[in-house]
Amino acid sequence: MRRLPVALWAAIVATVMLAGCGAGAQSSRVTGSGTSPAAAAPSERAGSPRSVPRPATTSSPSATPGLLHGKYQALAIAFPSPGIGIAAISGYAGQSTTVRSWIERTTDGGRHWVAGPPALGQDQPAAQSGLAFVSAKQGWAYGPGLLFSRDGGVTWRAEHTPFPLVGPVAVAGTSTWVVGYGCARGDCPAVIYTAGRVGGALLRLADQPASTGSVIAMQRPTTRVAWLLLAGPHGLRRLVTTSDAGRSWAARSLPCPASEPAGQLSAVGPFSLWLVCEGTPQAQFVPGVLYRTVDGGRTWTQMAAEDSLGVHAVSDRVAWAVQDGPSASVIVRTTDGGRIWHTVLSRANPNTIVEALVPLAPDGAEAVALVVSTTGSRFVAYTTGDSGQTWQATTLPT
């Protein structure tokens, strides 16, 4: 998953060329593919658009019931409480140019999923690029709009924002921070807003980071600590942090070379941060180099270099990641702070792309993958509770 510039967020749903959604909620059991000491490097938050090349899908009628033809993406996935999961899927049916989206929900930890009714247009919860929940019932769907739910994602309402475009949203406890842009294209400085409750008024943060550009990533491991990765003029990236809930900000150096801009953060505390420097756009797929700091960004250690594009840290030492190639994905895991990564899920089908990954615990995770075939495409949810030794696979219904 490669992060697109925030200036493109308004067009994410309307222009992303992705594929497939699935049929029949049939479950099966698969095992992890053993250990591979791949020096993997991850990047990108679950649910973000990716620029990895995708296999083309046909728009002819399918002989297999339930397979959809067109271009679809699982933009976001969230597990607001044990057992309760939500996946947002959107895209285009056949040759249509109208966004079609729907919410998938599970109440048994991913064993069975139920598809909600489809909706049209970009102003729908499933057409947003992210999900963030502060509790089992209350959460947000965001980017490019902002919607909220107070019943665990069953129903959604639009939030009235003082800006036309929404960037990243980060929650900590019951507190929410929202990045807003005063211009519809997102090519103006970002402003951070706060909300004390889901669906409450958005208030401008009194002390903004100096010279805030586009916010590439925002992480809040606690209510007082936040990390922001910013993009300024000419794509220059900056890293800033606060330890007093935004009353003061400090800049931190980035370890990335000029040709490999920082693209993703995963923070697990005030001092522990995982960061990915992305490769050059000219590459067939986007490699990444993983760095980690344990002293609040004052010093960095390079952990790995590989074609991985999605890191999700659970602690200082444990992290899950999506490792992508030109047409397939594997899920890898580390327990030593990123020095050695073990492959915990790989698929024989070369056209299987992990769209979103959410760690549920040090030994548990949930993923949604796009599976493309000659007869159509579908989404499959994978669940593990034993560190990836075994996985349950469930095809998401249409």
C-alpha cells in the first residue's frame, strides 16, 4: 500500500483502478506458510490506496454466481471490539463510472460476514478511505468526507465540517483529531481539529504545528502524544511530534534519503515509532526501507529493506506487515523489533493482494484480501489468533 499525496484524497474513490468483490460466506481453514527470515520492510496504514500494479478484470457476465466484474477496493477495515468487525468496500461495477460501495460486518470475529445494502456516490461511509473507532459503538469513516456511527457501524450520519476535504483521522481514548483542508483539492495547508465526542463539534486545535503542509500520516499512541508526517513544497517530508496534546510541537529528523521519502508511520508509544522510507516511483513496485526509533525519533536504526508496503506495530518488538510484489501479497510478522520477519500467510494464487490488515493483539490479526481470477474477483477475510500458524478464510458476501 503506497500512500498517495493528500492532494489526491478527494479523487481516491473516483479514480483508483482496483478489482473484485466476493460471493457466498463459505469458511475454510488454511495454515501459515512456515517461516521465512525475509528482511521485510513494510509501509502504509490499513485501508490506504496502493499503487501496486493490479491484474485487469473482465466486464463480461460471470458464469460463477456472486462474483462481481469491475474494479473494487477494500478501502478500510476496523475491529472496534472483540468479535465486531467492519470492512468498507467501494469501486465500479463493470464499465460504470459511478462509485458503488457497501459495508461488510461481522459479529463473530470474522467467521461470518453480512453485506449491507449498496449505496451510490462518494458521500457514503463505505466510500471513505479510513475507519477509526473510539469504542465498540462509536467511530468515524473518513477521507474525503467525514461520517460517524454510534451503533457499531450499523448506521452512519454525515458530520458537518468547517472544511471541504478531510485528511487523516486519529483517535486516542475518546479524543479524536481530524485533519481538514480549506480547499477541495487538498493543495493548501492542513489544519488539525479536535472532537471530544464522536459526532460532536469540531474545534480548531489552538496550537498548530509550524508550517503545516499536507499530512501524510498521523498517529496518536496516547491522548497526549501524537506524531505527524508532513509533506511541504517540492514533496519535502517533515516529522513533528507533541507530548502535551498539541500545546507544543518539536521537529524530529527523518532517516530517509532524498530519493526515498518517508511514507508511513506506526507508533506504539511516546518513544517507539516505526517508519518506512518508500522507494522510487520508477520501480515496478514500490520497495521500502524500515527504520525504528526507541528514543522518540532522536536516533534511528535501519531494520530491513524489501518490497513491503504496510507495517502495523503492536509493541516495541512485535509487528505485523504486508509484503507486496507486483501481483501478490504475503503477511509477515516480527517478534524481535523488525530484524527478522517470518512469513505467516502466503497464497498460491499469484493474484491475491492483501488490501487491509488490522492487528488485534500480539498474536492475533485480521486481513482482507482481493482475489482475482479469470472468471471474476472476490474479497476474502483471513483471521488468526495463534500468531499466524493457522488462518480462517471467509469469502465476503456481495
